[in-house]
Amino acid sequence: MRSLLTAAAISLAFTLFLTPVFLRLFRKWGWGQVIRTPEAIENPSHETKRGTPSMGGTIFIAGSLVGYGIGTFTGGSYPTASGLLVLWLMVGFGAVGFIDDYMKVRSQRSGGLSGWRKIVGQLLVVLPFGIVALTTTNGYGKAPASEFISLFRDIPALWLFALGPIVGWLLYLAWLSLIGVASSNAVNLTDGLDGLAAGAGVFVIGAYSLISFWQFKQSCVAAALESSVQDGCYDVANPFDLAVVSASFVGALIGFLWWNAPKAKVFMGDVGSMAIGGVIAAMAILTRAELLLPLLAGVFVIAPGSVIVQLTYFKLTRGKRLFLQSPFHHHLEMRGWPEATIVVRMWIISGLLAVSAVGLFYVEWLTRS
């Protein structure tokens, strides 16, 4: 428990108190927000955001690494494959976003990496993650990832390797790639208003921290060591370390949110939104609760969902629009909603969905106990 609390406290203090130092460096380096011209015309209020320091995701990525490292070692525990895999997806996806942001800042245009290049970069990160997650085991022979598709735990009927090892590996890597790419890009699309993605990320990743800590308390390994029978135990590798790494990320996000909430002093950029998506994807996979992700992170489904609906409606009606602008939060802006109102209400929705998902997770455990 000391590791978890220390990790969260250190990462929170890092981003809360050191963000102004980073902002001075960002201004010196010219890391300012680039606003698309069409966006400025359709949403004039966004024009005032031009030049605000961006790429702030590097701050909470650094804060998470520092918090996790200090919390782990001072708490008497040690890094595990599961915790390091979460950091890999966080840093890897963040690096793809950093390249995209840097290209925009350097050219002072909104065009960074193309969509397909982003996806290729994300695949180069998630594929090694998947291989290591299934081939590395802890001292009890448990791999961080699973060969099964999972909801609250592994679903025996959904064994990805049922058709053999080659097809199984292809299906497994495709499944993890879908989760990783979808999560990262969903958060990226949601990050359009001050504090929206950061605040929602606190609820989502905080919920995964609770889930992983509960899995640690109800671990099958602990039950076996105590020679006790526990029907509702969880066969998850390194759940406590997952709780620590996710708690450190939540702490870093909360500290960053102090500076990112409306009116933002700094934007997270693609480096931040993609890093959040990476942590969400990693936690969903390693806690073996992938199918719970659409509910738990439901607020991040709204933005990409509205874009898909808008494009489909546009094509079917030959040029008509269902929303004034997509993603959906920009539609609300065009309807005259104040930015702070949209953000706070999205936070409320995110909190309700996260609580609902954790509640269902707990109810499932009660039915097995």
C-alpha cells in the first residue's frame, strides 16, 4: 500500500509544482499550439488558444515515470513485467504523438503525421508489447496477458488459439492492436477542449487502479499460498504493480489538470492524448477486462463514434450533416454551450460510466464468491 500511495503522491507533486518550470522551457523552445484555420473560423473562441504551450503530455509522462520509480523502490517492492509493459505503451504511444506534435510546431501548420503513419507507429509499439506480454512469466508462471478474450476475467469459450498457434498468434496480435490503436486514437479525438481528456482519463485509469488493487486482494496466487479455496479469485499476473503504475499515472494527470483545466495554461498535445490511450489499453489488456473497456471508458467512445456517424450520414445524404461539427463536443460548442460546461458534464458522464463498470465488476465477483 505504501508503494501505491507514494507513487501517486510523488507524481502528483511533480506535475503540480514543476509544470510552470516546463512551461518556461516550452515557450523558449517555441512549443506553442497550432490552430487549424477552418477550426478557428467555425469556433472563433479557439483562435485565442493559438500559441498556448503545447506538448504538455511530456510533463505527466515524466511525472508518472518518476512517481512509479520512487514509489516502487521506497515501498519495498520492485518493477514487474506488467508495470513495465504499461510504461512501454505509455511512452511508445507518447513518442508517436510527440513526433506528430513536433512536426506541427516546426512547420507551424496543423498537418503532422498522416493517419496511416500514426497507425503504423502505434503498431510498432503495440506488437512488441503483445509478444512480451504473452511470453514473459512471473515467478508463479503467470504471463501478464492472456490467450483469451476477457470481460471481468478470461472467457473460456473465446480462446484465441483454438485454431492453432500460428492463427492464434495472428488473432491475438490483431486483437491487441485493435485495442491499442482504437484507445489511443479515441483519446486523441476527445482531446479538443481544455481539460476534457485529462479529467476523463483520471476517472478511467483510476477505475482500473481500483480493479487491479481488488484483483491483488483476491489473487488466486495468494489463495494458493494460503491453501485456501477462493472461487472468485483472479488469475492476473502482478496486479499490485498494475495498481501502483496506474495510480502514479492518475496522480500525474491530476497535477497536470490543475494547469490544463479551463482556461488551460498548457495543452497536452498528441503526445499526451496518445499516452493516455496507451495506458488505458495496457490496463484493459493486463487486468484481463478488455470487453469492459467500452463501458468503463465510454466517454472516449463518444468522440470517435460521433465522427463515424457524421461521415456515414454525410455520405448517405449526399452532403448533409447530422452535427454542426464533429466530434460531438464541438457540436455542443457550436450550439452555444460554454466550454467549461461541456467539459464538466463530460467529466460527470465519465465518472458515472467508470463507477458503473467497477460496480458490475464487483457484482460479478459477488456471484462467484
